[in-house]
Amino acid sequence: MGDPRSPGGSGTTPEDAMSALRGFVVACLLAPPVAAQTGVWSAPVPLTEVNTPTNDYYPFLSADGVTLRWSSARTDLPGGPGAWDIYQAVRPDRFSPFGPVTREPGGINTSSNDLGVHVMPSEMQAFHTIVTGNSDLWETTRSGPAGPWGTPVLVLPLAASGTDYGVTVTADGLYMMFSSGRPGGAGGQDLYESHFVSGMWTPPVLVAPLSTSGGEYGPCLAPDGLTVWYSGAPSGSGDQNVMVSRRKLTTDPWGAPVPVPELNSTSYEREPHVSDDGREIFFTSGRPGSLGAPDNWTARWTGLTHQNLPQPTRPFLIHLSIPSLPGANYQIGLSLSSTPGFPVPGVGTIPLGLDPLLLLSISGVLPSVFQNFSGVLDSNGWATATLNIPPGPLVHLDFSIAAVTYGPGGVSFITNGEDLKVNP
């Protein structure tokens, strides 16, 4: 069995950790019960440091979370080559305002309208729409992550009559989605997907589960390709709203889309973009409070998010964000069996402790598997746990993650459980 350790890395055995946690939970049950809380977005606020009285559209945050790019028709910066250009602003960290606005350097901005840029994590490859009669997708590269962009090249396998906007690509560069008004769709703008195979993009295919006669715009794929946010018009809603769809495997069809009520308004919400760690969202809206129509808005996540596909030999990052509870103690739990965790009245069974089935599957390597599964939220109410999944019997198994924060008064926040699947 080796010497399996606790998820917090303190050197105690899993049995010691589970015993202590049982005592903690019993004590917490003496306090008023806390309802299980589903993760939610904070109230959106405008990005006043980058917005203008003219149109500001298509926000996109870099993989490292510090550079915001967007398309704008602003006129306060002289010398722009086109009516709509791509701009950028940099912040020193994820909690500071964005700094001065500049145009994206080099040839990526053309004499035509340049819209909806997606920059790959390397910062050396980008895709965006150029309006030259048709609205097509173009690719631009550069020799270094801080240098000027080269001349855009039309992505020929994707070009067609119609309007192609809002391109998004997974972090591995193998899967793309965009909005298009090409013939053969469900009506208006629809969502299409393409795969990068043998050095080129495959002909786009309609994403039927997400495309309706109401029109779909500006998709944003999570880096692992398991979640997509976009703007659509749910039945009876009128204006475009932020929608989300999920799947467990990249080979699965997309699940039924649902609106994100805390982000939507009686106005319109378009082109959502979620940060790679899932903790921030940026979108375009014409709601009250905008300098112009439209402007860029942002919100932050409360609850659990994850980064990377859960699969062997690759670190799987689990983020806990409770901005209202900086300094709170937290515990993140992971389970494989159907009845793990601890019963909490009014809440249900929460998977907080290490599942015995999980211990049997990866016994002997726990010190390198679990990192930061318990501790204290930082001054921003954030924490990140790392799960290093070893090869073996975990492949294709479902598992669930949940988290709890607590203090002297008992449980203060319990996240919803999130079901995932280990990929090969």
C-alpha cells in the first residue's frame, strides 16, 4: 500500500484526515445548516478603462490572464488602418485594472474591418475575421510573443459565402468553432465546427444541437473543449443572451444549452469570452451603464472551476473562488463511488473526503497525486488544487469534485458537485 498521504499534503494518513474531517462535520452540523450553493457569476460591471462612446466588441483575454484584446470603432487613437481595428490593454495581475489602450501591432490590423480575434496560448498565432466583401476567417502569425504580427492569410478550407465571425479554438489547436451565416444552417447565424487534421482545417459542419432559427453568435470554447459559451436567443427571450453547453468527452455531442441568468439582461449580451481558468467572463452588452452601445462588461465566478482535461500524466487544475471569504479554510473533495462523503441536513451528501475506491486505485502514489486539496483561501478568496492522475484503472471512470469552506461558526460555503470523466 505504500504511504498514502492526505490531500492537504500534511503527512497524515487518509484515515487520520477523514477522521478529523468527520469530527469537523459533526461540529458543523450543530450550526444552522447551509444550503448547497451552485456556482454563480457576480453582478457584471463595465470595463470603463477600455470602453468608449463608440462600439467596443469581441473581448478576448490572453491565456495568462493579463492582456485584453477586443475590436473597436474608436476614433480617439489616430492612425488606425481600418474603421474597426483590434486593440489591447495590459494589467499587472488578474485583480488590477487594465492599463493604457494601444492598437495590436503589425499587419493583423488591415484597411478593412478587423473583428473578433482569438490568440493562441503561445501568443504567436491568431485567428480573426476580416470583412472584405465576405466576412471570412484569417490566420496571422509572428516570430515571437511580443513582436509585430505578420500579414493575415485566408484560411481557405473555412471560406464560404456568408458571414463568419467569433472564432474560438481549443488550447491544443485541434478544434475550432465559429458563427456563420452560410447556406444550409438552421437560420441566420449558426454555430459551425472544424477539426485540424493532417495540417489543415476540415470543412465546417453545423453544430446542430446548438443552432436555432434565433441566431447564435460569438462562441467561446474552454481550453479543453468540454464547455462552450455563446450568445443565443432562448425561446421567448427576445434579445441575445449568454448561453452555455457542456459535454463530458470531446467525442460526445454538445449537451442542451441553458441561459446564464445572472449575466443576462433585458438588453442584449453578445460574444462572451471566459478566461482559461474559468474564473472571469467578458462579454459585449448594450445594457444601461454602457458608455456607448455596445460596451465590454465583465464578471467573476464564485464556486469551482477546472482547467485541462482530467487525464493520466497531465496535471488537472481545480480552482476554488469564493471572493467574499478571503482567508477562509477550505477542503476540496474528490470521489469515484456513488455514495461518498458526509450527509449534511438540508444539503445532501457532499464528497469531501478521499473515496476508498480512489485510494485503492492509486495507493502508493498519493503524495504526488494530491496537492493543495485543503488549506486557506488567499486574500482574493482563491485557491488552486492540482490532481496528477496516474495511468491505470481511472481511465474512462466518472468522478465528482466538490468543496466546502468553513470557519469558527461552521460551514460557510458548499459548492455544487461537478461530474467529470477521466480521458485516455
